[in-house]
Amino acid sequence: MQLTGAEVMVKCLEEEGVSTIFGYPGGAILPFYNALRDVKNIKHVLTAHEQGAAHAADGYARASGKVGVCCATSGPGATNLVTGLANAFLDSIPVVAITGQVKSSMIGHDAFQEVDITGITMPITKQNFLVNKPEELAQTMRLAFQMAKSGRPGPVLVDVAHDVQTSMMEYHASKLRELPVTMPQKELVAAAVAALNKAERPVMLVGGGVAISGAEYEAVHLCEKMHLPVASTLMGLGCISSYREQFLGMSGLHGHERANRAIANADVVLAVGTRFNDRVTGDRDKYSAHKTIIHIDIDTAAISKNVQVDIPIVADAKAAILKILEHTEPMKHEEWIAEVKGWDKEYPLHMEVEEGVNPQRIIETLNEVYADRDTVFTSDVGQHQMWASQYLKLDATHRLVQSGGLGTMGFGLPSAVGAQIGCPEKSVVSISGDGGFQMNMQELATAVCQELPLVNIVFNNNRLGMVRQMQELFFKKRYTITCLRYHKSCKGKCGTPGWVCPEYVPDFVKMAEAYGSKGYFVTSNDQLKDTILEAREYAEKNKKPVIVECMVAPDELVMPMIKGGASFEDIML
């Protein structure tokens, strides 16, 4: 069958079962868009910005379990995808990005809107391709999807020259075979089982790899069978239900005290699907001291990269856990469990400031309001993200989608767009700060145009809260460039006696109305539940996104906290 290159690209997408593309058209990718017009089973979502398209594809992938697809033209269109691809790369999210490129004959001649996007994205993609030969197009498209999904998932970019898109070529329907699951070595499984059987203070640490491999059930089965307390990394939240007795919460720099104490005092740590990054470990030497570490990860490069591992198991998380389950006996660690529970009572999470809306109470209210709903929460990056991670009750019906490795402000809203389109039957709630929300707030237009009933919770403390917190704790309260009310006409320093702050910019309620939606304004804790319920009802009834702006306590800190590079011993409560 003779087709244009652009038509072949569309056929390859159909082969992979792609139903949604997030993107923004432009000259170099127009042949592809022209071909896309003729198919009915692929929906294109026009975002307000290419970064929004990349984040939406990311959120779509995380929420639906499918490969997210985004598309952009050459030059600035392609470079606007970069942050989104880096975000997906560090969190191991399967995304295929398709970009247009100038004609093959013009590559390297500084043509209009020409950039070397494969060179730019080489460090932040699992693989990328420049297709400047028609005969390589179909196989490259198929390979991109295979690579995005297999092993440790990640983003793959396919850059297609304009003339390749318009060239005529022979097309034959095909699909690459799925790669086999990576199985664990028997002797290493045996070593892991032996270490767990001997352990007196074992802890299981679940990371994002557990969710990626679909090993949540197996992880629960193992922790129940062996009576293992379970801590989670930021990306592993939701893999083990928050309601399970043995779940300790999040570990790491803003983790739950009981989770960090359990890992610090463990004699064996079974870590599954985590990279042991610095936000998890703090001081790496102290983190790994006096304990046996069993590390299960599908990525060979992750083993002993950050923490020296005693028993390295390179395998699919689900396959490895199943093998361990085959050879372990039921166990009890009653004294150890009792000790861990005692820490929970001794060091509970607590709220300090009651001025305005308490930020922790917002999350607790979301738990209450959405308890009966199958819900995906998305989060931006900042203080609100840590409060969400600390206080959200997550289980099989409540998931948290957030930027982990890259810590990308502006991720919350566009990822919610993708999550809602990927899971139309679920409720989707975006949790953002006033700073992060403004980075990609233009995607509210996308949500309105797509008739998405998103509820956007905006924590407004008039500050870049997390940066200000670090200035307060580590820079002797020398607050610099963190006030979001600052105007050119401001004189002196914030906090000067008699100081009167200018009005906050923007007015989020009016902004919601400008986009054809509705905004709500909350100034006290007793308004929270009724307002969020009303906002949810309005969003669902009218199929429109809403903004709930909460004026949170401006000086509330996220605690506990461990300074970057410090150890558990240096924790601030």
C-alpha cells in the first residue's frame, strides 16, 4: 500500500492503539496534522503551550497506564517539550514525542525554526531518532513505542523531516513483539530470602517501580506474609494502602518520622523500584550503614549507583516479588512492629499555624470529600506537594500523580488535564501553589475547551513557600525574591513596621471567570468542606474546571524536614 510518510505515522499510531495525542501544530509538522484529520479513532487535544502538551501526555500515561503521546513542530515547538520530557525521563514515564523537522536538505543550514532537537534531548530521553530517510520511518515509529514501554520506561522522541512526511512509501501493517519480562537470578532470590528470614528489624521500601510493573498486589502480599513494615518513596505513594496497619508513610527529606526511623534502625531493607536518590537517603553513607540492603530494580544502572547494595536483583519488580513469595515462610515481628507503632504515637504529624486556612486541613478535607470517589490527585511542586504526600489517604481508588525526580513547578494543572482525559470515569483534583499554578495556568483554557470537570485547589500563601522555608531555616530569615505580592513601588524590606502589602496578582477567582469557568475563595477552615463540595458539584454538572483558592497560613512550614545531604539524626520536627 502506497502512503505518504505522514499517513504511515498515523497508521503506526493506530497499530499501537493510540487514542489521544496532546500537541500544538506548526509548519514542519503540518503534513502529519493533515493526515491526522482523516482518522476518527485518534483524538487530538490542542493545548495552550507545548510544555502543557508534554505534561498532559505524562499525566495521561501515569493515570491510564498507556503510553502518552505529544506532538510539536520544529524549533521552539520542539524545545518547549524539553522540560516535560526531562520530567518523564526522571520518573520513568512512557511518553512518545513526535516533532517535525525542516527538510532533509536544509538540516545543518540554520533554516527557519531549525534546532537539533535530538542533540538537545539526548540526555533526557531513553532514546531519540532523527528520521531523514523514508524507508526508516515505520520501523522507527514502532521501535519508539517498544522502547518507551519496555524495561525501565521513559520518553522517546521521533524527529521527522518535513520531506519524509510528504514522501510516498510502501506501508505494511506490523507491530513489534513485546519484549520478555526480565526475570531474577535464582541465587540472588535465595540470598534475599535468607536475609529476610534472618532479619529481626526488616523494612520494605516501595518506589515508583512497583506501580510501573503493576506489582502493588504482590507487594502487599509479601509485606503481609512476612509481617514487614512498609515505607514509601515519594513516587511509591499509593502502592500500599494508607489504611494498612503496616504502612509507615513516606520516607525521605519530608517523610513521616516513623518511616525514617524504621529505615534508620532496620537490619534489612528490601527496596523495590527505587533509585535511592538524595531526597530519599540524605547522607548516603549513614543511610546504608549497619544494614543489609536488597535492591530490586529493572535498571542495571540504578544498582549501587547511589547506595551500595548487598543483594542486587536486576529484574521486573513483579516477577522478583513473586519469586521471593514462593520461598518465604509466614513470619511475625511483633516486638519490631510495636516499636515502630510507638514512634507513630511519639512523633505524629502536627499543624503549627492556624492563621487563615490551615494547609494540612485542606488535604484532610479532600480525604473526606473524595472518600467515596475513584480519584486521581495531581500535584504541583512546593510545600503543598509535601503536605499532599504526608496527609493524603491513598489506596487502590485514590492515586497521586506528581513530579518526583525533576521537581517541576507547573506540572499540576496540565498533568490533571491528561489524567482526566485518560480516565474520564474518575474524579481528578489538581493541587497547586500560587506560584506553580501560574506557570502553566493557560492550560485552564484546554480544560474548558475539553469540557473537563477538574477541581483545582490553589494554596495561596503569597509566597514561593518552599524557597522561603529554606531561607528561614538555612539563610537566617534573609527572605529574598520569594514574595509574590512584590511590586516595583515597594520600599524597604518585607515585614517593616507599618508595612502594607500591595494586592495579590492575579485574582484567581476572576481569572477562572475569564476562562469561562468559576472560582471560589476560601479564607477559613470552616469554609473548606462546603466550598469543595460545591465546587465539585459545579464542575461535574457543567463539565467545566473550577478553581478553589485557599488563603493558607503564610508562615506554616512543612515538617518534619531533613536538610539536603544530612542524615536522619539531623531531622527537624
